[in-house]
Amino acid sequence: MKVAVLMRYPRVERAAWKRALIEGLLERGYDVALVFGERSYAQHARAALKQYGLGAVKKRGEVAARPEPRLLGHFRDRGVPVVQVGDLNGEAGVRALRALAPDLLLLLGTGIIRKGVLDVPRVGTVHCHQGYLPTYRGVNTIEWALYHGDDVHITAHFVDPGIDTGRILQRERVALLPGDDVARVRERCQQAAVPLLLRTIDAIRDGTAEPIPQAAHEGRQYFAMHPFFVDQVNRLLRERYPAGGPANGHANAPANGQGNGLADGLADGQIDVRANGRH
Amino acid sequence: MTDLPYLVRRSLRDVLARERMQHVPFPMKLDGDEEHLRETMAWLLRAVEHGEGGVAGHYSLLHGRWLPPFPETTGYVVPTLFDYAALSGEPRYADAAVRLTEWLREVQHAGGDDDGGCMQGLYDRRRGKTRPIIFNTGQNVFGFLRAYAETGEERFMDSARRAGDFLARKVDARGVWNAALHHHIPHTYNARSAWALLELHEATGEARYAEVARANLDWAVAQQAENGWFRNAHFKPGELPNTHGLAYTTRGLLESYRLTREPAYLAAAQRTADKVLRLFEIRKHLYVFWDEGWQNHGKYFPRMRGRHVCVTGNVQFALVWMRLFELTGDAPYASSAFKMVDFVKTLQDLKSRHEGVRGGVPGAFPLFGSYASLKFPNWAAKFFAEALMLKRRLMEDERLVRPAPQQAEVAR
């Protein structure tokens, strides 16, 4: 099965979880190709500015200082086909993808992908959304779930032209741990996405995947959270899961005994897989 | 005399800022709410000093001076001045509010004829005189009622009743306002006048005020399209509705829901507020004119997509969203509103030595845009001050700081 992995920022992309995921695909025998958008310096700078504002310069420095290898060079050296285009949604991007003739597209942080691209793969396009679908669509859904006192989930789903409205493949709950803040939870969600996506893609290949359609009336699209609310989420996390608090074998159990506390029996860092499928 | 140097400098800055906004995240200014509020209120007080009895309508960079007062905006500035006096402990704001209300009484039509109790509009060139206007009269009810609540002076309540009586008299057979209107066309934004009548009903217990209000609110709801857009929300014949008028309508319906608990008013307000929130979140700000498909248009070249921002309308929708949070407890409304307030903070100049500019809120972004062009309107400052004070209250609201767990449909 041929999997085209779509990413942006070839000049800086070096996320360890993405590397682990791609290596996992290669180890499982998938025919993998990497397709990067934002090829030129100007495109990269513009995209970085859009994402991080003036903090892009600082971010660039931080990323460049990381010891991890750039994904582009790392996988090219291993013989994985790498394609760079200016705009993934542009004509050149679609042409490059058609030339690869993938069975599956895997989106790893690409922004919105248009229908022209989604029409290319034989089977479909898969993405791991950081939030429980269909309830939490859109952006900052980890933060909104935490703010609302809900458990944190990630969802693997097929991508359609809507915002996180495609058929749901698998969901997984991510444990909350003592000392957590939003950044740590986000990082853990990224790590949790690796095994979830590998299992999901295996299931698609093996024909055992059972996608669940989302109804139009279900869920809600969330937008970027104002920093005041992010501060509240971090404060609520500190109160519910203080650093050094008793793990108790209950990774999600708040220190004060309140809240959801539903991941009974989980050890630190374990992923609760019981939430897969529809409950 | 035109403030040309500032005008050129500011226009250039705005154009550059607008281009930058295409490439960077929300242009937030997270700190300094207190300073922005203090300077906005100081600007409003200067507008009172230059307002010939009322609140100067604008500071115009083109004319290089303060322009004459609008009775309707003077009416709704009064409660904001009282609110800030209570918050800041500075009685001069309350004194100014009382002076303004006295002026409103002076310009209120005193006769016992059919127009008694009304507020005149601006000079009508076609008729060669000023005319009674429903909207102006409705907005002054807010001022009279608040001044009465603060001072206990019966003359203010008397003025409120006379204004209310005029509004109740000027309805057609269906109970809808079809006369004494700006540009002689009905407007859904008179939902704000209906809200004022409901407030008067609350204060006096007189049922006819509520009956007229509800008839007009029902008419406004009937003007709403499925997608939240309103017919008859425009100010002038041939124009499209602008963000300011749509926000007037939405706020009127929302506050009327608060007073009547009529679910249709909340549903209508939410339909528009939700659509506009989505437009704001995707585009980062709200343009001036909207067609029935929520496409933005220019004023002078209607076929072109207008990219000018109606700043006051943006702030007014921030207020709508914050009030929606207060009424529904739905936190994402407040999050979007806070972002909008941060955006408008970036448009306010707090360092200028220019008294017409420092603390003022521009009508448009860029400054030369197609709403209150090259001006700082008093209502933009009023709504921004109101938004900052409401934001302050919300940031201490237990429902925001300690949200109750939501019964969302999430696997547990």
C-alpha cells in the first residue's frame, strides 16, 4: 500500500513523533513517499509568520537548535522518495501527488487541504485530530475539552472537504498526569497519535476499519482560544493535577478527588485505548 | 483645518497593519485594558466638553475639529458615563452624564402635539427642517431612565415617559414603526428602540410600552433570513446593511430576550451572532457592508469586495458575544469577544498629544475606510468603553474562571 505523507516546512520539520510514525510505516512494509509544501524560503517565511507572528524568528532559532535531524534529509538519505512543492493545494502539488499515485494520504500538520488534493488517493486521506470528534471540531480542541472538564482524546478520521467532519476511524483517550500543563498534554497527544495512526492505517490496509460517519448536527467547531482562557486551563490543570501529586494508579484522577477520573488502572504515560469506537 | 500630517501618517500605518494582518495571527494587544478604558473615557469627556451641550458626534481629521452632537448617541452615552463613574470613583463622569441628560430634556420636543416627547433628527434637506425620529427618541430613553435611577429626579422619568408615549403613538395598524424614520424607510435596528421601551415597561409597569416593543421585535425577527442576515437593516435606501446596523439589531433582540424571556428573540440574535462570529474568526475582523449571502462589499464600488473594517460594528458584536455568554454561559462567545477587544485595542492611539485622537476609536480601519471615514465617532468610543468594562466583569465571573463541567458528548 502506497502512503503519501503530507507535511509543510521542509527546512525545519524535525518533529520526533512524525519521524517515529514514518519509521513505523516503513517497518510495517508500506511504500512511503514524503510530500512537503512551502518549499521556498519566502513561502516558508510567510507561512511561519502566519503561524507564529513575530515569534517566528525565535521559533526558527529554537527549532534549528534541536538535536533531532531534519525529516527531509533523514528520510531522503534512507531512500524514501521526497517531493517538494510550493503549495500543497496548488496545481503543482496536485500534479506531484497524481504522479505518486498513492493509495492513502496522511496529513501531518498541513492546514486545510482542498478537494482537488483529497480526490487524488485511491482509498482516502487520513488525519489525526487532537480532540474528540464529533464533539470537538476545529482548533485548540484540547484546550476547550480541558476547559470544559472533559477528558482529552485524539481521533483518527478520514478527511473530507469540511472542517474535521470526515468519517471517524478510531478514537483514543490520553491520560492526564500530575504536573500537566497545556503544552505537556499537547505533546503527549502527539506521541499518542503515532500508535493510533499506525493501527488505523493497518486496519485500512487489512480491510478491518469501520469508519463511522459524522452527522451534520453533531458537535461544534471551536476556534482559537483567547490567551485568558489558556491561562485558566493551565490553572485548572495545576489545581486538578498538581506536580508531585499522587498518581495512585489513576492517571486521570484529580488530586482533589473531583472531576472525571475515568482512566482507572492506567500507569503514567499509558494511553487508555478503551475509548476506541463510539460510546 | 485638516489634520493632514496625522491623517497621512495614520493612513499609511493602517494600510501596512492591514497587510501584516494577512500574514500573522490575531493582532492581539493583551495588556493595558485599564489604560485603554481610562483614555477612552477621557476622550468621551472631551467630546462632551466640545459637544455644544451633547456629546460631539465625531472628531473629524478632515475638518480638524469636533463636530456637532447626535442626540441618539448622546442618549446612550449617558449610562456608560454613569458606569465608569461608579467603576473609577470619579464623580466628574456622573456630573457629565447628568448635564447631558439635562441637554436631552432641552432638545426633546416639548409640545403637546403629535410629536410631543420625540427627539429631532438631523436637519432634513428635503423638508427644510428637522424631523422627529423613532431611533433617536428610543436611544434617549436609556439616558433618561439611567439618570432617573441614579438621581431620583422625577423630571428624568417624565422625559422617559414622554419619549415612550411618542414611540407608542407612532405605530401603524400592525403596531410597527412606519413613520418618523431615518430616510423614511423602516429599520430592523429599531430593535434597540423596542429594547428601550421594554426597559421603560420594567420601570413603569405600563403594558402598552411592552406591547409596542414586542410588535416591532416580531417584525424585526420576520426580516431575518435563514443565514442570520437581516432585510431592512440598512441605513439609507440603496445601501447594504452594515456591521453597525446589524449589531444594533442583534443587541436589541438579545436584550429584549433578557427582559421578556421570549425564545424567538434569543434564537434570532444567536443566529446572527453565530454567523458573524464565524466570519470574524475566519477573517480576523468584520468588514463594513454585507449582502444577503454574507459577502463583503465596498461602499463606492459595490461590485468590489470591500476590505474596510467597521470598527464600531466590530466592538458592538464583541458586546453581543459577551452578553450572550452572560445569558447562556457559553464560554467560546467570550473568547471571541476578548480577541475582538484586543484587535480594537491595536487601533487605538494612546500616545498621541492630539486631543481628538488620543483615546478615540476610529470609525474605520484603515482610517480612510468606508464607514465614518477619517473620523473618531463618539459611539465607537462609547461601545469600546462598554466592552472593556464588560470584559473586566467577565474576567472575574466565576462561570468563566471556574467553568462547570460540560455535559458534552464525549466518551468517558
